Amino acid sequence: MLKEAAALDAADGLAAERARFDLEEDCVYLDGNSLGALPRGVAGRLADVVGREWGRLRIRSWEESGWWTAPERVGDRIGRLVGAAPGQVVAGDSTSVNVFKAVVAAIRLTDTGSRDEVLVDAATFPTDGYIARSAARMTGCRIRAVDAADMAREAGPRTAVALVNHVDYRTGRLHDLPAVTAAVHAAGARTVWDLCHSAGALPVHLDAAGADFAVGCTYKYLNGGPGAPAFLYVRRTLQDRFDSPLPGWNSHADPFAMDPAYAPADGAVRGRVGTPEILSLLALDAALDVWDGVDLEAVRAKSLALTDFFLRCVEAYVPRGRVESVTPEAHGERGSQVSLRCAAGPAGGAGDVMAELIRRGVVGDFRRPDVLRFGFTPLYTRFADAERAARVLGEVLEGTRQR
Ligand SMILES: *Cc1c(COP(=O)(O)O)cnc(C)c1O
């Protein structure tokens, strides 16, 4: 498997991208689906933002350094990665907050007299479920949790909106965005897609699918840094009717009129709330440079090759029966991670196993109660990393010492 890894790395068209990240040579980092690695350009850019733009230009930077329009500018850069034409994505706030904006706005687009149901996927990342439940309570709707795979079938005449995680954070299962969107539309309802585990991991085609709303975070596959601003997509044809539940002054048509009466801005700007988080927004802006010239189809091809190869290595190295993949085999249903269920054994529970892996230089993460998660970020993960991760996992589960 070592030889095969070397051959795959030698043939990898994206291999050179790793140099754009600040990673130690021997670092096997398979947790980029939780916190993406640091792109090399970020520190220098932030130093300039702090030292010159803030330190010297001070208030002038809102205009002269483009701070005021950064949420839309950065939003458009993210838009390219999720299949959104310019003018539909705004960067800012957290994913949780953007879920709130999108779900309430989607409900407000429908006649809640006849449609009072919010569908959420049963395995959703918890924050989406909490927020959707609150949004439903506030709008006189009720929540119904259904398996994301059944979402298309479950949407009906009472459904106002379906909130779906594009890729399941725990299992890595990818859902069919175009098909589910079409089915939910056929039922007369709207979709809100959470792209946290797909933006930057695989090609997403929001415009082509006719998606209504989408949200996502930027600190995972987009490498924006801890707590980096999230994003909100509102399809262009819905923007005029987008009624934000958080109409802050930054979303006003003329914010500096300081008008007591609210008048919403046109376009993606309407998704803004308050003053943008400039330092983290511009760190994200710099981090997005690594995507310049990168073809998402090549990223996807490598992602699938990496996860396929990792699964084969696991089969080769890990004692039979010790782990079981809960990530779908089918490429069309797989995101960019592999989740292995690991029952307690001589090496301890899955949490102990991951702690030992991390001690031995292989960083993935653990999701209770028994899941080992390995994220594959094609811009900086090597086939050799996949091989080593599986080999070390085998050693840990066999109880052998580090070689
Ligand atoms: C990571 C993640 C979040 C995180 O939300 P924050 O508001 O950034 O904390 C939300 N939803 C999903 C599906 C995620 O994977």
C-alpha cells in the first residue's frame, strides 16, 4: 500500500497545492472538515490589515480598503465555489445565525395558513435543529424530523420549508441536492441547504439546481480560520421577497441615512445584519486565494480517490471486524470524509483510539458515541497520509507499538 500511495501522489495533479498551506512535512491532518489548515498567505495579509488598514488608515479603511463591501466581495468568491453567480452570496455571521435568517425567510415566503410544517433532517447537525425549532415556534409552524434520504418523499402540501444538510457531518453521507430541491419544489415548498460539509469539498451547483437558500461555514473545507464568518445564499429571483428576520442597519438601503424607518437594500446585501467582522472576514478573503485556478471537479476526483484508497488501506491494515465504515460506498452518496464505527475493545473506546492516533501524529476526530472521523481535504491531503492513518489505526487496534 505504501508503494501505491507513492505512485498515486506522484500522479496527483493537485499535489503542489499542499505547499500553499502552513503544514509540517510529517503532519497527517485529517480534521480539515472541522478546522481547515492555515493557508500561508493569511498571516501576512492579516498583519497588513491590522498594521496598515486599521493601524494607519483607521476609519478611512471602511472606504479606502474596501471594508464596507467585503461581505459581498467575499461572498462572490464563495459563490464561485458553490455554483452561485455573483450577487447572491453574502459572508458574515455564523452558520447558526444564517440558518435562522434562511428558515424564517423561507417560511415568510409561504402562506402559513396552509403551510405550517418545517422539515428538518433527523440526523442534522444539532444547531440547525435547535434553530429551526425556534424559528418554527416563532412563526406558528411545527417541526417534523425526517430522514434526509426521505425528504423528497416527505415534503407535502403542509410543508413550508425543508432544511437539509448536504453532507451528514457524522456519516459523511451526501444527499442529492438537485433531486431533493426539485421534489420539494414540486410539493410547493422551499429548501434551505446547509453546505458546511460540502462547500470546498465537492462541486455544488446551487443556481443550476434552482436552490432557494443555502448557508455554510467557512472554517472547515474553506480554511477560513477558527470562527470564520459563514455565508448565506439567497437565489436572485427570491431576493426582492427576502424578508430577513434580522433586519440590521447593514441591510438597509441607505445605512448612513440613519433613518428610523427600515427600508431593505436590494440584492445579497439584504442578508447582512450588523457591522461585519472585518478581521476574520479578511483572513477568510486571504484564505480563499488557495482556490484561485482550482477546478472543483479535480478536487472531487481526488477526494473520492483518497477516500477509496483509505478504505482499502483500512481493510488491509485493520484487524477484521474492529471497525465498520458508516460512510456510503457509492461515490454519488459520499462526501469527503470517512467515518468508522469503532466498538470498545482492548485499545479502549473510540475516544481512546482517536486520542492514541493523535498522539502518534494522525489527527482525525471522534464523535460520540463510537465514530472515528477522518476528513479528506484534497488540496493538502496526500495519499501517503491516508496510508499512514490506516496503518497507525491498525497498529493502535492491534495494540502494537509505534514503528
Ligand atoms: C459545522 C456545522 C455547523 C456549525 O455552525 P456554527 O454556527 O458555525 O457553529 C452548523 N451546521 C452544520 C451542518 C455543520 O457541519
